[in-house]
Amino acid sequence: MITLFCKNTILAKTAAFALLALFNCSVMAQQKQFSPGQLWPDDKGVHINAHGGGLLYQKGTYYWFGEHKIAGGAGNRAMVGVHCYSSKDLYNWKDQGIALAVSTDTTSDIAKGCILERPKVVYNKKTKKYVMWFHLELLGQSYKAARAGVATSDKVTGPYTFIRSYRPNAGFMPYYPPGTPDADTVNCAQPKNKSEGFFCRDVPGGQMARDMNVFVDDDGKAYHIFSAEENFTLDVAELNDTYTGHTGKFARVYAGHQTEAPAIFKHNGIYYLIGSGTTGWAPNPARWFTAKSIYGLWTYHGNPCKGKGAEITFGGQSTYILPVAGKKDAFIFMADKWTPKNAIDGRYLWLPITFKGDDMEISWFDNWDLKVFDKEK
Ligand code: DGJ
């Protein structure tokens, strides 16, 4: 009622929250659209707490996993774990609780207060397990460790059991897709630049792994895409059959340029990769790439965002690209609008991707719904 009366403005949402809290009421008005950057109440009327997230679609239900943040600057560290929500329509989300909890054991890799970012969950059909990957920084070491962490569960909503964390592909050299220019092959005897120097330094212990995503291809093979070499390169790395480890096969993408926040999808047989620059929590222009093979060669296309705010990705940073189930050519660009001074208040920017042939664009909408994909055909 209130939502209708106030025309669904932020005021309405705030008023609705206050009323619900007052009457300890858990029934939320059904939401029928996306409102990027606004508070997004879950089924209990609480702003969704799943930052740097990723989605998994299973049998008619979407599951959203993300970093659970707490209030204040402390929320930039993992004090709780990975939060899970479920939805049938993408607008209304049910709180499913904490899927992976941080540990109270201070010697654990995932000790409370560590940095655990950008969790992504995929389902392995062979093992029938849900596999969660995330970027992990060990307690008290800021962003030095640069590890990938993995946890599994028999149930999509968890609880997930932490398995291990490490730097991937120790001892392996990159795979070079056909056509790789000689200048782009690594020469550890005489590194050509900083990025290659970092790569060679890290061969024995494994490559640094920070911002990341996981992608399962049509043939069931899974890939871990992460910022490596002090963020100077993105690695596209093959995961093993159980999705819980790396095989040693990986390609270096856009080497020498600092890229974070990789998000990947496939459309009409072409792989699309969106990332950002590296400016901490502050927004910067997004960048996109395409390739015919997941290992490349990847072509750089500049900024996919158009219109006012495009130069700062509308205030956000990419985190995931969601293919909408049952709709053709329908992909949602998901980004985080970080609020590091009060981490829990971070907002979600979900925007539709528009295709022009094989080109893609992302434009701002104050409000929109999934019908936008029907109109475009
Ligand atoms: C940008 C990254 O994309 C985030 O995930 C986070 O690591 C911040 N940097 C920290 O400054």
C-alpha cells in the first residue's frame, strides 16, 4: 500500500522498512522491478547483504551468494561469511542465511576478520556437489596473500565446508592460444616488463589470485578467471573435473594492464569478458573483451557503458553477468556500488545488456524490469 501511494520512491521503501520494523512484520510488498542503487529489501525487509556476488540458477530458482558485510569500515573484512538468498523472479529475494561461515579459529585460512571477497558458486554434475570459489586474504595480511579459496556443499544453500586456499598453477607456464604474438610469450630469463616479472617471480609458489569469477562452459568444463600478477593480468584458468582445483592450463589476458572485477558470459558462441580498472573501492570505467575461444586471443573493445555516468560505470564495479533463464539474448550486468566507510550499505546496480550485432552496451535505468528483453527482439 505504502509502496503504491509513494510511487515506489526511496522514501516509500524507507517508510515501508520502518513500518515493518515497528510491527515486527516479515511480509514484504512484492517487488516488480529493479531499482539500481536503491535499498533492496529481502523477504524480511532487510537490505540484501550479498556484495561482490554471483548467481546460480537451479530448477526454477536463482541463488545469490555474496559477501556479508557489517556496518562501518570493519565490514570490509569478513566478520560473518558468505550470505545466500533465493528467488524465483529475480526481484524478490528470500534470506537463506549464511552459506559459508568464517571460522572462530584464528589459525584457520578463513579466520574471522580475514578478507573473503567475490564468492561464486557452481554446480558439478559429476560429483553432485556445489562448489564455492572466492578471493581470500589471510587474517592480518591485508591484500598480500592473494589466494583462491574453495569450499563445497551437498546442498545449494549450504553449509559449505572450507577445503583449502592457495595460489593457483604453481610450476606451470601459460598456454598460448594460436596466433599469440611472440611479444606476448613469457620470457623468465629476461622479463620484458613488470607484469612478466611478477609472473616469473610467482611460478614456484603459484600465481596471485585476487578479484575473480567462475564460468561453466556448455561442455561442462569450468574456468576460474582472476586478477594475477599484482592485478597486471587476468588469468583464465581451467578447473579440474571436480571443479575444486586447477589443472595447470591457463592463459594470460590483457597482460600489462591492471584489470579487476572480471565477469564473463557466452553469447552466440562468443565469450564476453567485462572488467574494471584498479582504483580500490572507487569506480572507474569498465572495459570489455571478446574471444572465440575462452583462452583467447581476446580483443579489447573499450568501455561498454553508454550515457551519463558511463565513465565511472554508473558508480559501480562489475561482479557478475547473469544469463536470464528462459529468455533469449537476455543478460544482466551486475555491479557493486561500494560504500567502504559503511560497508553494509553497499548497493547493487543490475542493468540489462543490449546487443548490437556482436557488440554490447550497458545503459542506465532508474527502474526497469525483465520485459526490456522482450522489447529488444
Ligand atoms: C577492488 C576490488 O574489486 C574489490 O573486490 C576489493 O578488493 C577492493 N578493490 C579493495 O580495495
